[in-house]
Amino acid sequence: MTVLIICNGYPSTLEPNIYIFIHRQALALKKAGYNVVILDIDLRSFRWKRKYGCYFEKYEGIEVYRISFPFVTTMFPRIYKFLNVQIGLKLFDKIIKKVGKIDLINAHFVKGAGQAAIAIKKKHNKLVVITEHSSKIMMDCNKLVEQFIPYYKAADKVIVVSEALKVKLERYGITCKTIANVIDTSIFKVIEHGDKNSSFTYLSVGNLIYRKRFDLTIRAFCKLHEKYKNTNLIIVGEGPLDSQLKLLAEKLKINSVTFIGGIDNNMMSELYNKCDCFVLPSDYETFGVVYAEAISCGIPAIAADNGGSKEIIDERNGLIVPRDDINALYKALEVMYESKSKYNKYKLHKIIENKFGEMRFVNQIEELYIELVSRVK
């Protein structure tokens, strides 16, 4: 079966971390014997540095057809839709000439990619699955969801990556199936380093934007560090709040917070393993891949009650605190410090492997794909 994945951003050698969760799904499908082709319509702004133009490449064994040029998506949504649809239709014709028959299209995110997929469906009568990841839906943006209802309903199937997201969309009469993001547990695994030093290190990873609440993490950690001097906080990520967060740490006069910027996702396993606890009190998450990656590497996680975190974290592998509650976050950091020996790292890994490993993902999505394709035969 040949599956065309349409997206609005896909990993490359210049940006190996961008939408890595889509790439992981593509790799899992390829390993399972599917012919996977990517159509990447990348209209992100100038802020994202990447190669511009229309070209083909193979990325880690996956065929990728790319078109990339800068556009301000938030300011001109109608033009953004128009560009995705027209580019999608034109490049689909070229892809068909190269690869032959496409059995099914799986678009990631309804905005842009999903709109292009539905246009292709109408013209070429192709099966379309839309996989929704958008955290904005978790923020109860009624107008956002309402404008995309026709596209969701035109799709042959809608997949969501968490039960929390499913609840949100089903309020609008959209029937969904939950298939969580895949975690490559062969990469995100326990690595033995021998005895760690006496310090206790917290790790926080994500885009440096407000809803990730790094400000809350820094303030709660500062309070903790006054009591436990052997604690450290490492922050991984890039984004518009970079300088603001560094200034906050400086104002709080704590020199145990380290910002290391963005690093290759393939290097994250080593970093997770060198730390003792993961913390990210985001206001909203549709899933929260980084929580699962951290736990798969054998460290417990702290999250806010943000929707997606409950899909991953329970009493066996971490703590969930109320949103925007610095005192609750401080107490959770302290509990983790005091109960380090409570968690068995290999059991933590197994929890993630059983729930979000490649085989589970492939079995779930293969069942859905086969059901759809069998309808038209």
C-alpha cells in the first residue's frame, strides 16, 4: 500500500527536529512494509531557517517532495488555504507520475495540509485521513474549530492523538479515532552511566513560548534551589522567549539554570538519561511527546493538567499538578527530589513501550487503513 503523507513542515538535515512526530510515524509505516511518500508544503515565516524552492530528496530513507517559501500564515488565512490547495493539487499530479498509484492520503493537521488533501480527494476521488495534533483546539478556540468542520467531515477518517483532543472535537459532531503519537523506544531507552554524582537535575524541553510555562518552572525551581543546593535545571529549546527567560533566571540570581538551545532529537536520549526528573507544566498539550520520551528513558515526569499529559503520566511514572500553580509545582519538584529511588527506570521504559511503541501504533493505524481501502475494492 502506498500512503501519501501531506504536512506543512517535515524534518530535514537543516531542521532535524521540526515535526519529528510525523517523521516517526512515516518511519514506523515504512518498517511495516508500506510505501511512504511525503508532500511537504512548507509556508512558514522567514523566522524558520531552511532551504527554499521546490525539490525532491530522500530523508532517512523516506521520499520527500518539498516546496518551501516564506509566508505569514496567521495574517492571511484565506491565501494560506488557497496556496496549500493549489500547490497540493499541482504537486499531487507530479507525484503520481513518479510513484504511480496512491492508495490513501494521510494529512497531518487540518489547517493547510488537510485542506489540500480534501481538494485532492474531490478531484481524484482519493481516500483521505486527517490526523489532528493542534494544541489550539485544546484552548477552546470555537471559531478555529468551526471553520474547519467541513474539512473534518469530508475526510474518510479523523485521527486524534489523545482522548482529550477527541472529546474536544466530538463536541462539534466530528467522529474521531484516537491513535497516539509513536515513540521510538529503540532510541529513547535506558542507558547505564554508572553511579551519577550527588546532584539532582531537572530537565525541561520545548519551544520557548508562553504556553509551555518555562517561567513557572524557573520560579518554582528557584524556590526549590533555596532549600536543596545540589539541584540543577536544564532547559532545552529555542523560541521567542529565549532572552526573556534567561533574564528571569538572572533576576532571580540562580546560577543553576542552564539554557542549551536546540539540539538534535537523536541526542536527546543521552540527555534524558543524564537527568533525574522531567518537568514541563504547559497550559495546553494535545499529547506531549517529550513526556513520553523522558519516561521511556527511565526518568519520571511532572506536568500540568493540560489535557494530553493524562494520556501519558499517572502515579506509576510521574505527577500531574494544576495549571498555573507555582506552589503545586514546587511541591511536585520537592516530592521528586525526596523520592528519587521510588521509580524503577526499566519499568518506566516498559510502560511507554507497551502504550506508545511502534508496534502498537502500526497495528492501530494499519487496521484503520485496511478498513478504508477495503471499502473501495
